[in-house]
Amino acid sequence: MIETIALVLLVVNMLAFAVLWSRDQNLLYAVLSMSLLVLFGMTVVREFTPEWRGYQKRFIQLQIEKETDPEIIDSLKSTPIKILQTWNKELGIADRCITCHQAVDNPAFKDAEEPFRYHAAAREHEFGKFGCTICHQGQGRGTDALNAHAQEIMHWELPMWEPDMVQASCPKCHERIYEPGYSLKGAERLMEARDIIGGKNEMEMACIDCHTIRGVGETLAPDLSEYGAKTEHEFALTHDMTYVEGEKNKFNWTYQHFLDPLKISPGNEETGVEPTIMPNFELTAEQAHNLTLFVFSLEESLIPAKYQYREFQPEGKTEPSFIKEFEESFENLESLPEGQQLFIKSKCWFCHTISGQGGKVGPNLTKVGTRRDKASILKHFETVEENKEHPMANRFHFSDEELDALSEYLASLK
Ligand code: HEC
Ligand code: HEC
Ligand code: HEC
Ligand code: HEC
Ligand code: HEC
């Protein structure tokens, strides 16, 4: 609405300029300053009537309609109108979605229209702790629907999932969902895809006969382990979109490729690209959709261990051979950078994962270099003695040179 007025004003201005320049320059001055004033007024109006205010007022109204107790009605009437958010430093979220989606925790709004509907799904989770974008993606800080959902703006790398893609987020915290036979309520699409991938399909063929998935499988076809991490932009640079119908994006390429691999990757004689050998699994639309969801879920989780789902697991025997095996998995241990050798030999990996290998007691360090620079990591070690939180406090006895090497190595992980 405001955009339209602004556009009309701009056109009027240009016309006035064209006509009045040669005739009456005083009138021209008046027209231009008038329209500046109007534009200024419009920005003020806009500032004071943001979209979310309307939703909050409407929500108060809806609550009042459901209420009979006059006292509660009075207190509802004086509800402050303000931006609401869930903030969690450890998860790196500042989600303002509840500024509009105010009824997520209110079962009385079970059948209401969005954005006022009660959130019946995923109730096992405390939204006050996890926020929303952890499952839905989108731009948590946005306070208008366009920016918050971020589905139509190009610069945001994690546009909000369509509801039927939300399950792609579950494995971030429920890694066991990838194990055959493991069951998780609410993750039915993922489970169906997992079974197809394991070989329950028309061809009775497992995808890992050709692909590597999460570190396991063959190398006849691209490694899918980090398929979910590829941004639209990276994807477009490495994939031929010629045969994709509709909008040419990662989702459509992947989905249509599942329905008919040869149609999307028929090869190209000029560039010498061979037609794909990926079989047509004769999938239904639903199955292709679920497989797309599955491959989009594939990426390393950066969620701190304490927020991941952990079941009770009986303590396994910790044989010393397990340590040796880990060390031997690095063929050329002695030729690795000193910091990396220290990391392996000091068994930091008991508690920290790097690139998929290691434990989960401490934070995942795969990309620690993007969060902390060398100086900050050094400081971490220097203060580890007083840092009662770090379970290894008092047990590290590194020299200054060794600390330097460790920090150098960790800071390089980006
Ligand atoms: C300015 C208010 C506003 C904010 C902020 C907002 N939403 Fe919405 N949301 C809406 C409205 C209105 C709808 C219903 C109309 C629509 O689908 O756009 C909606 C719909 C949705 C839907 C259903 C979409 C569908 O296709 O069925 C989801 C999921 C959702 N929002 C999630 C979020 C998340 C996650 C955030 C925070 C990143 C968020 N919203 C922030 C107003 C908002
Ligand atoms: C633990 C994961 C998780 C969290 C956290 C979460 N949601 Fe959802 N949300 C889901 C799932 C799963 C669905 C159901 C999608 C489907 O299959 O239709 C859903 C559905 C929705 C819908 C309805 C879309 C539709 O039409 O089905 C809205 C709106 C929504 N969520 C908003 C939010 C908001 C706002 C928050 C934060 C307060 C939030 N969600 C937090 C997982 C989550
Ligand atoms: C940010 C991490 C996170 C994400 C993402 C997440 N969960 Fe969870 N989930 C948890 C944690 C932690 C628990 C244990 C309850 C708690 O502490 O809140 C849990 C509990 C559950 C439970 C109850 C299990 C039980 O044994 O009681 C189910 C079911 C579940 N989640 C399903 C899902 C589904 C489906 C999704 C994807 C839509 C999902 N979760 C996404 C962290 C997560
Ligand atoms: C006979 C070998 C073979 C089998 C079996 C196979 N694929 Fe493929 N797949 C390929 C080849 C080769 C490519 C690369 C050429 C192309 O199709 O674009 C590919 C491409 C892909 C891509 C796009 C990868 C990228 O980075 O561009 C995805 C996703 C995919 N396959 C998933 C699957 C899934 C899921 C299954 C099991 C249901 C499967 N594939 C079974 C051979 C196979
Ligand atoms: C017994 C488990 C355990 C071991 C072993 C361990 N850590 Fe930690 N580490 C943790 C925990 C828990 C935290 C989070 C608490 C904190 O910051 O002090 C942490 C935090 C860190 C951080 C800060 C991470 C961040 O995301 O900011 C770094 C860096 C680190 N450890 C490096 C190391 C190195 C190097 C070693 C080996 C010399 C090591 N850790 C051994 C458990 C461990």
C-alpha cells in the first residue's frame, strides 16, 4: 500500500518536473518540497504501524472473544504491544517469530487461523528453549513475515522450510534416526526415505552401492554426506538446470532427478558429460519428496551436545584398543600439523568431534575457527585451570609452544 503511494508520488514528481521546469520554477519548488514532506510522513507512519502490531492487537481481540471473566478481559486490554523473542546464546538464536505466532503454547487456539494457531506438532520440545528456526529455518530476527519467513528474499541462505520439509531438521539432534529400525515420532517422512535408501525399493538396491552417505558407501557417484550444506548458489554453479521444470532451484533439481534421473542428467555430448547411470527407481511423488527431504537433511550437526537428544546408553567397555584404533585411522599421524597431532594424542577427541569423528561431551570443534580466533582459543586454554566447567581442568600440562600449536590448529578449522 505504502509502496504504491510512494510510486505514484514519484511519477507525479517526474511529470511535474518535466512540465514545470520551463514554466514556473516557484511552483516546482513547492511541489517538490510538498512531496518530500509526504514521504517523510509516510516513513513515520510506517515506523509506528509495523505489520506485527496489527497481529498483536488482533490476538488480544481474539483472546477477549474467548474470555468471559471481566477481570481477565481488563488485564488483556492492557497487554503491552511489543516485540517478543526467544534468545539462546549457546544455540546462537534470537527468534522473534512469537511476536506474531503468539498462540504456539495456547491449546485454546487449536483451530485458529495462522499466525494464531496452537503448535500441536513437536510438543516434546520446549519452544522457549529451542526457539523456532532450529526446526523451521528462516530469519529469526525478522519482524515482518516477508523477512522472517525469508522464502522470497534471495540473500538469506536458510529460507524457511515449507511445512512438509521441516523434518529435514530433526537429525541435527536425533542422529540415530539414520539407523535402520530406529523410530522417532513425527519423523515419518525421514524414516520412509531411510528405508528406501537402505534398499526397500523397486530395484532392491541400496543407494550406497554407488554413493557415499555419511561416510559409508561407494564412490561411483557423488558423495551425499554434505548434500544439505550446499547453498542454492553453490548448487547452481555445479548443476545443470537445463532440464528442470518450474523454478530452477536445488529442491526442484533434486526432486525431479529422483523421479527421472535421466531426464535431469541426460549427459551432454559437447562437453563430454556421460548420461547418468543412476537408475529410475519408479518412485511415487511422495517418495521422491521424502528422499529429497532426506538428502537435504545430510550435513554435520553444529548443535551443542547438551541440546541434542540423548537416550540412556549403558556404559560400554572402554578397551584401550579403541584408542589405538583411532590413532591408527590417521595413516600419516607424524606428518600432520603439530597441533593436530597433539589433539589426537592428548585424546581431546574423547569429548570433541571434528569432521564427524569423536565424542560429544564438549562442543563440536569442526568449525571452531569461525567462532573463535587463535587468541580467544589460547585464552580458553590459559583459563582452563580456573575454568571449573571444563572437565579437563587441571589435567592439561602443555608447554607454551604446545598451546600455541593447538590453538593455531583449532583456529584454522573453518
Ligand atoms: C509479522 C508476523 C510474522 C512473523 C514475525 C512470523 N510469521 Fe510466520 N506466519 C505469519 C502469517 C500471517 C502466516 C500465515 C500466512 C502465510 O502463510 O504467510 C504465517 C505462516 C507461517 C507458517 C505456515 C506456512 C505455511 O506454508 O503453511 C510457518 C511454518 C511459520 N509462519 C513460521 C514462522 C517462523 C519460523 C517465524 C520466525 C522465523 C515466523 N513464522 C515469523 C506471520 C508471521
Ligand atoms: C522441534 C522442532 C520444531 C520447533 C522447535 C518448532 N516447530 Fe513449528 N513445526 C514443527 C513441525 C514438525 C511442524 C509440522 C509440519 C507439518 O508436517 O505440517 C510444525 C508446524 C508449524 C506451523 C504450522 C505449519 C502447518 O501448516 O503445518 C507453524 C505456523 C509453526 N510450526 C511455527 C512455529 C513457531 C512460531 C515456532 C517457535 C515458537 C516453532 N514452530 C517451533 C517443528 C517445530
Ligand atoms: C535442537 C535439537 C532438536 C531438534 C532440532 C529436534 N529435537 Fe526432538 N528432542 C530434542 C531433545 C533435547 C529432546 C528431549 C526432550 C527435551 O529435552 O526437550 C527431544 C525429544 C523428542 C521426542 C520425544 C522422545 C522421547 O523419547 O520422549 C520426539 C518424539 C522428538 N524429539 C521428535 C523430534 C522431531 C520429529 C523433530 C524434527 C521435526 C525433532 N525432534 C527435532 C532435541 C531436538
Ligand atoms: C547405479 C548407481 C547409483 C545408484 C544406485 C544411485 N545413484 Fe544417485 N547418482 C548416481 C550418479 C552417477 C549421479 C551423478 C549424475 C547425475 O545423475 O546427476 C547421481 C546423483 C545423485 C544425486 C545428486 C548428487 C549431486 O551432488 O549432484 C542425488 C541426490 C542422488 N544421486 C541420490 C540417490 C539416492 C537417494 C539413491 C538411492 C535411492 C541413489 N542416488 C542411487 C548413481 C547412482
Ligand atoms: C572430558 C571431556 C573433554 C576433554 C577430554 C576435552 N574437552 Fe574441551 N571442552 C569440554 C567441554 C565440556 C567444553 C565446554 C565448556 C568450556 O567451554 O569449558 C569444552 C570446551 C573446549 C573449547 C572451547 C570450545 C568452543 O566452542 O568455544 C576448546 C577449544 C576445547 N574444549 C579444546 C579442547 C582440547 C584442545 C582438548 C584436548 C587437549 C580438550 N578440549 C579436551 C570437554 C572436554
